Amino acid sequence: MSAARKTDSPAVELMELVWAGNAKATSFAWERLNDALRSALHLAICNGMAFGLEDFPMIAKRYRLWYWGGRDGHMLGEGFYRSACITGNMSACLAFEAWKRRPPFIVDGADPRSYSPQGLHLASTRKRGRVAVSFEFPWSGERVRVTSFADDGSHLVACSYKRIGPNEYGSYTDQRLHRYRITPEDIKLDRKARKAAAKASANPQ
């Protein structure tokens, strides 16, 4: 077991406490430890603990994040970024972005309510904010949902859907309509175009 260092952030100190204190009063089980580490990282984020920019690669190395970090498709740990965006823990957002080597994707009308384990009071639509997997926002005249980020951080993928149903069992399904590949520059250009259109509408010739 590794030892905490004086330079560790509060978030890493909590992870170390869980790691080093595991199985002191019970038998050892990897499943129990992995569940505890996952819960501890979510707690650190949602409790507003400070993160250092190098924390996520450190956590991955020290505490074997690939075993318990969870995956959205090919992407490791995106649920933690989602929690950081929802709760507004900016230090965790910046640390995660540094780990993934990708810029923030800051859109107008960012809405995390399609996925909100922290509760709706923290998940209201933001006038402008970061988006994570499962966040929704208006784009190209539609409402789209973020499904993934490129490994190189160059773009996100967002899709629009049509609700189909109910079927004989009362269930609904989402049928994909359009798939968009959106870069940070696309977001800036879209914002600029909407501002220009709003100005033209308010001051007709």
C-alpha cells in the first residue's frame, strides 16, 4: 500500500485513506475495495474537495482506476467528469481535462438533467457551461445529447433523437435522427452566428 505524500491534494488524501485503511476490520475483497474507491472519488468530487491538475493520472496509477473507474464505450472514467460538471467542482473538471488532454466544451443551454444522480437541484439548465456524456444542449435547431468525446480531444459527438412508443408494454425507445461531430471552434462559430442573427432581428433594416 502506498503512503500519502505532503503534496497530495485533499481529494487524493481521501483516496489514500480508503486505500490504506481497507480490510482492517474485515476480510480482504477486491470488489469491496473497488466499490469503496469508486465511492470515495465521487465523494471527493461532489463534496467540493480540491484536486490538483495531476491528480487523475496519479489516482489511476496508485489506485488502479481502470478496474473501478467505469467506461462509457471506449472512454474511462467519464462518470466522474459528469459529476464534476454537475456539481460545479471546477478543480475536478480541470484535473480531468488535463488527464484526457482535451479542452472544455462550453455550450449555451447545457442541460445535465437527463442524467443526474446528484439530484435535480444541482442539475438545472445552465445558461452556459461545460458538457459531459449524457448532457443535452440545443444544436442546429435540435436538442442533442453528448454520447462521446474523441480520444484526442478534438471534438465531441452528440446525437438528436425521436421518441418512439409506447409499445404494448408501455415502454418508449429513442430513435437516433442525426449525429453531429462538434469541435470547440464549431461551438464558438455557432454562438457568434446566433448573436448576429439576434442582433439583426432586433434591428431590422
